[in-house]
Amino acid sequence: MAKLKVKKVRSAINRTARQKRTLESLGLRKMNQVVEHEDNSVIQGMISKVQHLVSVEKA
């Protein structure tokens, strides 16, 4: 399967608790942190909910 690199580029301050939990479930806690995930529908859905806070590229 393909891999995705997800990078946190904006702060979670003043965001809803749901968005904060989504970022943490993606494994993103600090600014500019990069994590790799398999490209599947669950991860795609999580990314779409916080797309304004992260950048995504194929690994």
C-alpha cells in the first residue's frame, strides 16, 4: 500500500476538542512534526477533517 507523510503546519490552539483529538490520533503533537501512515479510507477521513492544519504528501 501507499504511504502518506502528514505534517502539522498550524497550531491547534482555539480549535475544537474534536479537531485536537483527531490530530493526536494521527500522532501529531508538536508543530512541524511528520508522521507516516498507510493510505486508507480511515486516515483519509481524519486528514480531511483537519486539512487546514496539516500538509500531506506521498511518501
